[in-house]
Amino acid sequence: MSEQPKALALISGGLDSMLAARIVQTQGVHVEGVNFFTGFCVEGHTHAIRAKDRQRPKRNNALWVAEQLGIKLHIEDVVAEYQTVLTDPRYGYGANLNPCLDCKIFMVRKAREWIEANGFDFIVTGEVVGQRPKSQKRRLLPIVERESGAEERLLRPLSAKRLPPTLPERAGWVDREQLFDFQGRSRKPQMALAQRLGIAEWAQPAGGCCFLTDAHYSAKLVDLWQARGAKNYDMDDIMLLKVGRHLRPRPHFKLIIAREEGENHFLEGYRYRFPHLRTVSCTGPLALVDGTPETEEEWQLAASLVARFSSGRTADSVEIAASLPEEEEIRHIDVAPLCADEIPASWYVGVN
């Protein structure tokens, strides 16, 4: 072991991981952070896209936390490796498509591999006993230790006094008496501790920004898998599922219709990958078509849906420009906008 103990802290961007790293840091341990990028924590991107979120900070919260702590942060891209965790979790999903226990095992395993490769001594996480029902029940914590291979090199400073002593405690790298015994879902103890430690601002008291915990987002991802007949996705899918109004009028295609100007601008970047429609005779949204309408009647239906969400929704007719991504020529369709009661609720995918 090095003269000064070295710890790698998993930094999510939330308050708990921030506190855990600070607690160990104040005991003279050299702390560096790691953030494993799965693609599903892209909150700052959506804040930049939508006008209603423009006042919210546009930042990578993990980087921001590392800056507040004064530690180096390693960002590891695990998008490809994470797909198996999401599509085939051994311990199943939470309330939505969140594979929380499998995810934690995966993150800690990656951290264990990192400390072994870089000469660090132990791992720090912000887990709290009983805080998350899918991954932080007391009986589940040993599963993370065992299956990640971290074993007793995994320290949870916020709940350490409620758990058996770990190697960092027994070896004297950290003082167990200066660790904590937090339990349960309330964040009040963490907020009080933050103030005692001189932390005046934090990103998310409840921690995390994983879209997989969101029911609407999960419904869109399930719909995507069902339409493709396979559980696969890429980064563009991850982002597009968070943007726009999604409607599937037919099994073989859906529309992603911008809800505001910011989303219009964002979807513009995908015009050369997807068929798309836009209003001509009035202001209105850009809509991407995921899949392809097979008949003229289906193109008319798609155009009528786009017209419904335009400023011409009460007009007798709206002109819509439609094109395939590989076509330079744009064809025009004149349609009557659908009325709200003509759109079945089943067409809406993951309404939010």
C-alpha cells in the first residue's frame, strides 16, 4: 500500500456521493472520483434543449461535484458494456426500467478493476442503508460486495456504523468513529451534514438523474424495443426518447413531434437520418418519422397529426412538406388537421 491511502469515489453528481467523498477526504485520504457514463444521465443536455428548462444549470453535475471537492474526476464511457446490464438484468428491474442492483454491481466492479489497475486501495460510494428499495436494502448490500469482487474494499461512509467494519476501517486508513450511521429515505441528515462540512450547494438531494427511473421514458424505450423486435439502442435513441411528443399511429412507424422551438432546433440535426415532416402554410413543429409510412394514406395520417400540433390546428387545411432523408426533393401534402378526440390515447407513447 502507498504511504497515503488512496480511494476512488463513485461520483453520480448527487449529494450522497459528494458527502461520501468529502468524509473520506477530510481524514487525509487521497481521493479521486469516477463517473461511469451509461448515456442515461444526460439531464444537462435536455436543460439546454427545452425553453422551460433554460434557467436550470447546464452542466455535468459529476464534474461540478469534483470541482467543489477539489478532486480529479475520471469519466469512463461504458455505454456499450452497459447494454447487457439494461437489457438482461439478473436481478430484474425496479418500478420502471431501472436495473438498480445490477447497475450498482456493474459500477462497483468497474471501480474495482480501476483501482487494481491504478494502485488505489479502496472504493467509496454514497449508498445509504434502506434508501433505495431495489439496491440498498441491508440484505442486498453484501450482494454488491460479493458479485463486484470489491468485497471488504468497499466503504460506504454514510452508513458505515450500521455495517460490518471494512478493510479501510480495520487497517486504520479511515477512523470508523468519524463515519456515520444514516438509514432510510430521508435526506435531512445528509443536508444537515452538508452544512457542517461547509457544502452550501448541491445538485440533486435525492441523487442521480437516471432516466430509466422515469415511467414515461421507460415506456418509450419499451415501445422502441417492441417495434424493432430486439432490445438494442444507441446514443441517438437515448437522446431522442427524451425529446418531443411521441405518437405511434401504426406499428411500423412513430412520429417524434417537437413541442417547442428548442426541440425543433434539436430535431433539425436528425433530418438527414429520418424521414421528416414540417408545416409550410403556418408555423408548426418539425416531426421525425421513425420507420416509414407504407401508403399514401399513412403519409396523410402522419401529416394530419403534425398539423394537429401546429398553429393551423383549427384551419380547414394545412400544407405539410414531407421528405425521406435521402431525397432532396420535398413533396407537399394538404391535409385537414386531426381533432384531439380523433387521436386515440393508445397512440401516445410515454406521455410527459
